[in-house]
Amino acid sequence: MKKEFRRYLKDNVLIQKLKNEKLFTEKLLPDIQKQAVFPAIRENGIYFYYYNSLLFEYDGKFKTHPKFAFVPSMYGNSYVSDGNEVGKISNFYDGYENIKERAKLYASPEAIGVYNICKSGNILSNNNYVVLDIEVAFETEMDKQNGIRQNRIDILLYDIKEKALLFNEAKHFTNGEIWSNSVPAVVNQVNRYNNEIAQRKDEILNVYKKYIGNINKIFADELDNPLPLPQKVNQQCGLVIFGFDSDQRNGRLENVKQNLINNNIKLYCIGNERKINLENLYNKSRQSGR
């Protein structure tokens, strides 16, 4: 049985409480404005990502993973000697930069790539194309009961002028899921996403209308104009491959590209993901043979 897809807050109490938090106003918000931290709405919670790691979860209180928080309060480049105290930071506000650094250390090359794509434009960039959400999962009741972690679609792009949503999966060139002499694993993965999107199109649209309503309230003072509500969902998920050099582009990448195109994948390849333009990514992810 499919689990209801929820990515919105039921009331405004949590939003107002967040906006009164010193950690949000003095630490997180400036980093969001600089495109360094990515905010996302979840069911009854607000998440903040850094290098695609969940930096903080906020449900009335800030939470972070122990592997980010249990670091020396005086964390620097020097080594720690045996016998010196090593433990948790005193508080999230004072330990903010240390927590960020720990989150960055745990990031994989693929996570770093997604982070760099997100830096091309979040909801506060005032661009016509933005990354609206990341790590989008469609769960079932069985997944929840059995503790199965669903595959998560890496990126949700939003064309503000056309009021259209487009999902996009991201793979580093070294990811084995794009390599095969027959059908690469990523083909089945993207096809599963396409089926979910087609089946849940109306649900997705309604959820992200509420999601954007929350975003507009949280960042009312920072947005030049409120984000318009979406009216359309592109039913095919795109795939972006990154992390290759010019020799690889002219060599092994061609075989990968042709195989994926032959399997009807909407593909966009770019060596350095830092150079991605979100408008190009959006448009080329809807075309074959790129």
C-alpha cells in the first residue's frame, strides 16, 4: 500500500517558532541566502542540508546526527593528544561551523555534486529556475514497517515562469549504476520514478502547492516575490551525469550515453557540475540525445 506523500507543515506555529530561533536567523538564514545551506520542508518538520548531508532537522527543536555533533568544542587543524578531552560541542549555535565541517567530511563525490547543482539556485536566488527540493522519496507502508530505505530522487527543479516541476536524478561518472553492456541499473531506477510520478501526478502537484505555501511564509522577508504555485508536473525524470574530464567525455562516456539514450533516458552530461545552468539542466533533461 502506498504511503501518503507529505512534504508540508500542517500549521504556522512551527514556522513562527523557527523564525524566532537564533540559530536560524543568525547562522542558517545567512548561509541559505549565500546558497550554502539548502532548506527543505518535510512532514511536520523543516530540514537544512549542507553538502547534501542533513545538517539540522527542526520540529520545534533543532536536531543533528551524533557524528556531526560529537566533536571537540575547540575543533581545529591540530591533532588531539591522548588524554585530552574529546566530546560533544557545547551547543549548536557556538558549534555551528564545526558541525558544518563534519557534515562536509562525510559527503561522497556524488553528494558534493548534488550540492554544487543546488548552489546554482535555491528558492532565495530569485532565478526563474530553482532547485525546489532534494532527496524526494515515495514510500509505501511496507517500506515503513520493514525499515526499507527507498531510493530518493536527487533533485526537484522548478520552472517559475511556466509553473512546472521536473525531477532529476544525478550520478557521478564513477557510479556503477550507469555502466552496463546490457541495461544499466539506473534505467530501471529512472523508470520506477517515472511510474511513480505518473501515478502520483495530482498528489505531487497538491503537495508542492502546500510546500511552496510554507516556503513563502518562512522566507517572506527574503523573497523579492512569493513563489507562484505549480500547475504542472513533467512526467519523466531526467538524468544528469557529471564528474568526468575531456578524455573521458571523448572516450568511455560515449558508450554510456548511447546506451542510456537507447533506453529512452532523458540525459544531460556535464563534466564540471559547478558550471551547470539550471535553465539548461531543466530544458536538456526533457530532451533525448544530449
